[in-house]
Amino acid sequence: MEPWQARRVQNWAGNLDYAAHTLARPSTLDELATVLAAGGPVRPLGSRHSFNDIADTTGTHIQVDRLDDGRPAVDVDPDTGVVSVNAGLRYGEVSRALQLQGRGLGSLASLPHISVAGAVATATHGSGDTNRSLAGDVVGLEIMTTAGELHRLSRASDPEVFSGAVVSLGALGIVTRVELETRPTFDVRQDVAVDVPWETVLGAFDDVTGAAYSVSLFTSWDEPAVRHVLFKSLVPVEAAAGTSERPEPVDGLRWATTPVHPLPGVDAAACTEQLGAAGPWHERLSHFRLEFTPSSGAELQTEYLLPRRHAVAAIEGVRRLAPQVAPLLQTCEIRTVAADDLWLSPFAEDSVALHFTWHQRDAEVAAVLPAIEDTLLPLGAKPHWGKLFAIDPAELGALYARFGDFRALAERFDPAGRLHGGYLARLLG
């Protein structure tokens, strides 16, 4: 057990001081059970990439990054291709291990530095018209409840509750292992179009986002054109080296001739390789390399997910807010995400994501969020669970059709509410 008091402990961005008094990093399942048997409030803690207090507690934080349950940390079933991973591993570490075994994941988030359990529990995602969130790849979970009982849930054997247990916000217990679908490894090329006119994007949105396996658009909203559009295209297995083709969804696109960073004026050394060079999936699908600090580090983040059918209306609405939004913004990313059936996933249907990376001007960002929500919530938007937003917890819960079922599931797994810390406590009441 490590006391927090010896130092100021914050989330990754440094905008939040944790209230927990102790950090536990058990190395075995028995040690984890002992920590839980001690009683009091507890919360799982991942890689600390949440920008709000959804992961916080006044008691003990538990990290499972050192946990050894006697199995390989990344264990691929050769018959099914399903991989069972230590829940505390980061996606970048899992990806490298999978690549060595000839396997790949269908999607990755913008940065590979996030823990598997934390990303899954908050419905974190990458991009692509046909790509689900990271939680969409989950087919099994192992969870230790606050009573010290280890449960394995799978999509096949527990269909009545599994869809409620994946995006769990850490409300059911401490996730120790996650089972993910994999596919044979594949190659991707990344090309960047620059200064794409808004008229082109809005007039052919489906063509643009459907032109590659994963597409991301970057803007500051007050610009006359979309600054960068990242096209991450599958390279056919049979393609000879250097022969795969760049996408051409619309006429007249201009292409970057040197690597670019999503943030204007920032050196692109931290970014995954661009300029059409083919490479393995885990070195292209994320925007940033595991060895570098992702994005800028000193930032705040907000994201809203809404039905794809309202994408153009949402973009036009935020563009009207540019005078309020742009001065606070480092960049904004627009992505698409395919639907899933998970109770607390915001992707009940094919969706568009508007991701805001702000300067660390906390009060000013908080003041502009209601205006953004006034624009987007009527279009069916929901905020990302781990980022900054303004909507009242009771109103947020009401946006999810299965929220009552989720509350009952959380009470079943944690009847004493020991996991009710931070924002989760306000959400569940």
C-alpha cells in the first residue's frame, strides 16, 4: 500500500487532485482480495487519463498494472483468436505483443497510452465508419467484487448482463482481465489532406469519412477550411511494397508533403508515420507513438458523441460558436464510430464524435460548455464519460435507456456502494 499524502497526486493532465488517501497495487489476486477485505471506499484507477473525477474516491485507489494471476499478460487463444489481457496494461503494450503473434485489434484510440480496463469502462474509441468503440471488441471480463469474489462474465454465457458490464464506469468491481476479439495482423497507410474546404466536407461528409478505414478531421472551427484530414487506409495483403493507393473521396484534395501534428505548430515527431508509408496497424491507427507524450500534455478535453445522421447539423452548430470556442481551443477532432449494444455506451447507433482539446483555462472552458451542450444535446449528444462536461448527473443518466438496469446491476455487484466515488457517486445517487 502506498500513501498518497507524501506527494500531490493528480490525473495525467494535472487539472485534478485525487482525494484518495491510499494507492494499492496488488501483485496477486490474493493480495487484491486482501485490499478489498479491509473495507472502506475503493475505486479502480487506470492510466489517469480521465479529465473529471469519475475515477476518484476518498478511500483507496487500486491499480492492477502489477497484477500477476499466473497467466501470460497477453494470452491469445489460437483456436478463437480471442486475447485475454491483464486489465492494467496499456493498449500500446498489448498491441505490440499482439503484433508479434500475428494478430491485430480492429481499432485503437488516438493515443496508445491508455489502460485497457479504463478505456473500455468509459467507452473510449478510435475512428471509422465501421469501427466500434474499444469496448465493442470485448467478449469477456474477469471482475473481483468488493466482497473479494472473482467473477468471469462473457458475451456467450451471460447475455442478460454482459452488455451492462463492459462500459461499467468501474461500478461493478476491480476488472482484472479483459478478453478481446482479434483479427489477423494487417497493414495501414496514413495520408493527410490539408485545408479541405468546409463546403467539401459538409457536402460530401459520408464520402469523406467512408474513404478510408479510419478518418479523422481536425479544425479550430474559426478556420475557412478543415485544417487536416487524416486518412488511414487498409493496405491489401497482396499489394507489393509501395503500390497501395491514396484515397480520393472528392476532387481537388491537397496532400501534406511533410508530417503534420494535430496541434498547429507542434513538431510531428510524436506522431505515427504519415505520407502514405505502409506499416503495421499498431503503428498507424493511433495518432501518437507510445514513446512520446501524447498530444500536448498540458490540456483539458471534452467530447460529445451523437447520432451520425445529425453530423452536419452538429458541425454547423459548433461553427456558429467559433467566436466563443476557438480562443480556448488547441484543436478539435471529428470522428465516426459504429454502433454497439452496450448499456452505457453512447453509440446506440452509428455516431459522430466531436472532441475538443482545450488550453488549460479551467474556468473559461467550464463557462463555454453549457453553450456547446445547448447546441448539441437537442441533437442527441452524450458526453464522453471521462472528459469535461456540464450536464447534470440525473439528466445524463436519463439519456440512457438501460440506465435503470445498470443501476440495479451495480447494486447487485456492490450492494454497500463502496465503489461510489467521485462523479459515479453523483450519477448513481
